[in-house]
Amino acid sequence: MLNDTIAAPATAVFSSGIGIIRLSGDEAIEIASKLFPKLTKMKSHTICYGFLADGENILDEAMVSLMKAPNSYTREDVVEINCHGGAKVMNRILEALVKCGARLAEPGEFTKRAFLHGRIDLSKAEAVMDIISSKNDFALKSSVNQLRGLVYETVKNIRAGILYQIAYIESALDDPEHFSLDGYEEIVMGKIKAIVYRLTKLIKAAEQGKVLKEGINTVIIGKPNVGKSSFLNLLLGEERAIVTAIAGTTRDILSESVIIDGFMLNIIDTAGIRSTEDEIEKIGVERTLKSLANADLIVYLIDSSGDIDENDLRISELISNKRVIVLLNKIDLGFNISDSKLEDIVHKIYPHGDNFGDKKALPYIRTSTKDGTGIGEFSEAVREMFFRGEIDNEEEVYITNQRHKEALMKALESMGQVQKSLADKMPEDFLAIDMMAAYESLGKIIGEQVDDDLVNEIFGKFCVGK
């Protein structure tokens, strides 16, 4: 496969001012020059204007650039044709290139070649697709940092520390006259603790990184007509959900995403929960209950101008021990809820107290979707609950890839076994075995301990042309 010369659009194929077609491989120059003869006289990393022609048939006016191996994205000869955008013209050029000997690239094959040729490690390769699919500033910044090599350098340094200890143990076992293991347990214990601490910190940061990258799955819940749809509209800044004074207007779930104060909420506005004989409304309530299972955050709205009833108590039991922010809405219409009933609600939701942050999160916030009262407090409560009040600075290394997190967890498990073996005074070769398991787990992140099937699976998720 690496001997083939591949071609694919590097830009989306639709009507646009410019479209880019990329070729990579040993025969990229030879193939492209059949359409653009000037290419044979071009120097590397230059661009030239002219017409593309398939024999007597003029295909397009273009700018063609050349990057010779190994100083290219794939470390192969790369030709990029900057032609006019549009499906017809780009497909005609691609067909001509295939006729001249190129093969259509598979998804992610350009980046896969960059990885296989050693230009980038696997974590950098994955960062390429993460940059393309970034949905917010944090996701983009994190992916760029990963592409810069921050994840690679972090993992490489941890692996180097582990490898040093493995090498020392192996040397001492093979050559005890020159390498002594006397007192080794006391010396290595501190180093192992430092590695465990670093792995633990990365895994904890992965939890925060995941919600910052993908968003907080948020479900808005409450009785009918408490202001759930109005709250969604307020966050979105537009009338997205239908709002009426008639209870039960929302019959199905409505999903939207919104960025607030630097983090993203993936919001589901649900049907109001109450006892009802309406069959359609019953289906909406059932879907509401199902949506709670995958929620990272539940926003529970209560009408502060009314009274708490059995429907409120039922909802409180359904969301017990979950991450919940209670909004006492319609505060502009008055406040008619007794302190004792509020305490009942809070106790049902937090029967063991709130332990989602260093500080106690607000059990409820007084809000008004009419004038925006309480929205700032809501944002602060979310930040406190998920990020302990702060989102770390841009130099922090975040693990946002689930595959990377799983590898870190396996490495931590192995290093934990090393600690146990040290405490149990086990022979040093036991330590080396578990250290090597941790070393190999971390190698999967950067691609040094990874099989072909996984590589194919990772790059198969890429878009064609990348």
C-alpha cells in the first residue's frame, strides 16, 4: 500500500473559489506532470501557475505546488493542485490522475503515511482529526497542544523514568558485581510515587478535558410549565423552543448546544414530568426519564411562585445522587415555597450531601427567565461543580482522547502493582514485569506499542484527503 501513489481532495468538494487535490507517493511528480508538464522543472517547495490538460483536453487553470521527500507532510513526494472549487472540475482532475496511475486515497491515509514514516507520533496524528472536529475554543487549543507534541513529550518523559528503573533492575540481576540492589526498595519508592502521582493527575485532567472538549450533557427537567423551554431559549439567545402558558406543550425532547463562560452545554429540553392520561404526553415523559441516564448534569426547575407538590417530590427522587442544580424559577412572580419544603427537596436530591467540588455547590438558585436573574450564578455553579471553580491554564496537558485515558489507567494499575510488590518485599524481577506492562501501555498512546488493526481503526475515522 505504501508503494502506491495516492490522490484525494484536501478540501470539501462543493462550489467554492478554490479546491485542493493532493497527491503523495514515489510517482506523485511523474503522474501529476502528465497533466502539468511544468512540474518536472520545479524546485521543491515552490508553486507554479498554468493549465491542467489531459492530452488535448484542458481541465482547468491552476496553481500547482511541489514538496519533495522527505520534507513533506507524508515524507513522500507531495503535489498539491490548487484548482477551482466545484464537484465537476475536481472530479475530472481526480479521474485524470487515476488514469495516469494514481489511486484514490483511503480515509486518513495521508496522515497515516506521516505516522508510518515517523514524521508524527500517533497522538499527533489523532490531534489532526481533533482539530478538524473541534467544537469550541478549549477543544481547538487542546488539540493544537497535542499536535505541538505536549502529550507526546509528557508520555515520553514518564516512559523514560520507568525504563530507567527497568534497565537498572535488569542490569543488577545480570551483573550483580557491578550493580547492587541493596536498599533499592527505599530508593525507588519515591520515584514510583512520583510516576503514580503524574499518571493520576493526567487521568483526573482527562475527566475535565472530556467535558471541555465534548461538552456537558445537560438535561433540563421539571413539571410542565415551570419555564424549561424559556430557560433553554434564554441560554441560546433565541426562540428555539415553543413557549406557551399551556402545560404539556413540550411533548418530545429538543437538543441544542451552547457555549457559556468558556464551556459547552449539550442541552436537552424535556417534556414536563407529571401524572397524565394523555398518551402522547406519557411518551414524552418516558423519553424524559430515559434521557436522565446519560446526563452529566441535571438542571431541575421549580416554579417558585407556586407550591411544591407530589410531582416535584417524585422528580427529586428520580434525580437523587446525580449532579443537579436546582433553579427556583419565576422569581419575578414572587416566592411562595416554604423553607421546610425546600429542605425536603434538597435532602431527596442530596441525601448524603454534595461532594462535587472543594466548595459546597449551591443547592438552589433563584432565577427568572423573563429578566435573566440568576444566569450568572448558574454559570458559576456549573464551573464549581465540574471544574472546581477554575479551568486550568493553557499550559496544562489535557488528555481528551478516550483511548489515551484507558492506556493511562492501565499504566496506573500496573504501577500500583509495583507499589504493592515493593510493600510486600517481592523480588525485583516482579517489579520489572509490572513496570514493563506500564511502559507498554503508555507506548500505545504515542504508537510505539500498537498493532496494525488499531492503526487502521484510528485512521479509518479520518476524512478522505487528510
